[in-house]
Amino acid sequence: MLAAFLIIGSGILTFLGVEVFRRWSLKRELLDIPNERSSHARPTPRGGGLAIVVVVLAAYVVVAWFLQGEFSWGFFLGAAFVALISWLDDLYSITFVWRFLVHCLAAALVIANLGYFNEITLLTSSGTLTFGLFGILLTGLWIVWVINAYNFMDGIDGIAGLQAVVAFTGWAAAAWLMGAEAIALFAGAGAAASAGFLIHNWEPAKIFMGDVGSAFIGFTLAVLPLMVAWAVPMSAPDMPILAIAFIWPFVFDTVITFFRRLFRGERVWTAHRTHLYQRMIINGRSHKNVSKIYGGLSSIIIVAAFAAFFTELPWKYAVYTAMAVTLAIPLFLANKNVDPSHQK
């Protein structure tokens, strides 16, 4: 009963909260003005992700309180700091240095509280590779990277919201199967809240998520595997794989774009329009079409993981195979021109 109430309530409250915030933004003229790097053509309210932040953090407190789940002060404080600096950035354009320092602080709080990725399951054997103290650095880099990667990928209508729905749903199922019921319910609330926002953000978007939403979601999805490992220690070696797999299209797009720009001698810290998803838009695909592609790719990997879980096939082979196959799709589509009139 509590699970249904929390999940449905998270979706409804976010949907209503975004609408209230959208009307307030229009009155205050808190708008995203199109420029030469934009993928939209008209001024649109931004910062609607604030509703996601409030609802998801409230859901986390409710889950920890009523289900007697372990409350992670590192996650809660880190999420609050990331959301705050991102909200200030939406309002006043905070410099990257300050945002980066806060992201590092948030990562440090999580590591101090939940620990870090210490080992990973090997593909070629039943053993594991131990990171040792190097795992602290890897975990910090992972959290900071995903925060910013999610922000980079939130550039067209629906893509960040749909990826959040898919990834949170995947984590809800994974946590439930591993026996971490409280985390499963929290992830389910995250999926519902993201869906409530997505209704407003689907093409043509009535409001944008803003840095406050994208950075918060990125942080939460980066920390969820650590939360599961904290609750179910025996699952820890599998968490780095699932962490990457559940948001694989976003990870792959940002990594390949970063190194492509780096090798070309470009200033990788400046804004641009060369992500694979942006090139798809430039080549004629609609926002909803590209968002469906990325959401579909994530879904394929998650389905492969759970299909293997219920069969004799080792799940890591299914995940790695799905990741290898799906990485070719955005590379191909980013270089293929299409007729927009043929899209759905």
C-alpha cells in the first residue's frame, strides 16, 4: 500500500509541481533564451527539475523513516549541495570552478558515508578485480563525471527525462531482486517523478529541466549502485557494471565526444553541438525520435541484464554484449541524414 501511494504520489506531485513552477517562471521571466548552440527555437521556462529534487528527496526521507531503511546522510547532503549550486547556476550562471568544487564535495560526502567501488566482477572468470584505495579516486571521478554528463546530455526535449525513467526503473527492479526493498521503492519514486516531469518536457517542451534537475538526477543515478552495495554487500562487485550499463548511451556519448574534441585540440570545457544526439538533430531527426532512440538503447541493455538473471546465461555476458551492440547505433545515426517528415 505504501509503495503504491509513494510511487503514484511522486508522479502526481511532480507533475503538479512542474506546472506551478512553469507558471511562476513565466511571470518571473526565468526563461532559456535560444542561441546558436540551442536545439530549441523559442524562449522556454527552465528549472522545472526543482520539482523532481523536492519530491525525490522527500520520498527518500519517507522510505527511510517508514521502511526503516538505512538513511544515507552522505547522499542526502550531497544531493542537496548539488541541487543548490545547480539552482544558483540556473539563476545566476555560476562559474564552472565553483560547480566542480561542490560536485567534488558531494562525491566526498558519499564516499565517506557509503564507501566506494572496491572491486568489479571479471568478464573472463568468476573472480573479481580489486581496486584497493584507487577505488576512491575512481568512485569520485564517476560521481563527478555522471553529474556533468547528465547535464551535457540534457539538450533536447525529453531525452534526460526518458533516460531517468528507464534508469530509475532498472535500479528499482535490480534493488528489489537483490533484496534491497527500501532502495527499490526509492528508485521507483525517482522513476515516477521523472515521468511526471517528462509529460511537460516531451516535444514540444513546455519547460526545461535546468541544471538543478539534470545534475541532481545524474548524482542520484551515480550514487544508487553504492546505495545497493551498502545495503547488500555481496552485490558490490556487480555494481560498477550495472552503474555504467543503466545509463550506457549517456556515458558512451559523453566519453566519445570528449575524446574526439580533445584529440582535435578543441577546448573541451566550452559549450558545443557535437554530441552524437545533437548531430542526429542537426541531420534532421526530431527531438522525440532521438529521445526514443536513447531511451530504447538503455531499455535493451536493462532487459538483457534481467533476461540473463532469470536464465542460465551469465548476466555479465548479456550486459556487455548489449552494450557493444548498442554503441554502434548512435554512431551510425549521428552520420546519417534523414527526412524529418518520415519520423514519428
